Amino acid sequence: MSVYYPYYFQSWKVTATRSFGREVRARLLTGVNGRSRSTGPASEWPSMAEEDLSGHEVIPPLTSEGEARELAWEYAERFVFRNYRPSKPPRIEAEEFALVYVPYHVYARQGQPLRKAALVEGFTGAVGKVKDVPEVFEVVAAVKAPATFFTNKEGQFR
């Protein structure tokens, strides 16, 4: 079973002047969690394909596009001042922006309790447990009979 989770991605073009007039040019990519509003660097722009997600479990974002842009801007500004220490105000230009639904894949063995099911994040490949991501856990627990597994009233796979 897959659950689609919202993330906003924003790329930035940065030009900063450091001490002795040295100019630094860089590209920065930020990601904003569409539910928790946490912000951080992203290692790469996600490979995207437009898909029809009707019939799939999709978690809607709680953060608006405007809020996500503002959070990404604040993070980019902090990042530039902390890492480049510009002697003059830097130029930070927004480039691409996108809302991407990242798939979280849920895997479990027969008879395994739902809280012990494995969760694989589709963008980074990070592995964890379903119980560690409450939004995904709630969606998976609410599904009555998904295609890949069945649950009984105790929330165990069978």
C-alpha cells in the first residue's frame, strides 16, 4: 500500500559578497513539510511525473502555498547568512516551486501488528516504522481492506 504525503520544494539562486569582495554564487534547494511546516535543505529536485492519484490514499497539506513560500524564504535567508556570512546583503532569487506528493510505501508480514509495519519513503528511500509518522499511521489504520494486506479489529495484518 502507498500513502502520498505533501512536500513543497523551492529552488533558489544565491549571490553573496564575502570579505575582501569575494563573490559566491550558489544554488540552494529547500523543502517544506506540507503538514508539520518543518523546513530544511533538500539534496536534489525530485523527479516528478504527473499522475492521477484518485483511488490512492492522499494526505492533504495543512500549509498553504503562500505559507510554504514564506517558510522556504526564511530558511534560505538563515542558511545564506549562517553559511556564507556575507559582508553585504545577499541576493536570493526564487526559481522553481512545486507541491510534490511523495509516496510512502507500507510493508508488513502476515500477522504483524500495524504499529510494527515498515515504512519506506519514496523520495529518499529512508526506512522507518509506520507508527513514527502519525499521519500515515492514521490513514493506514482507517483503510478497511487495501489491496496489499487485510487487518483484523486489533489492527493486525492477516
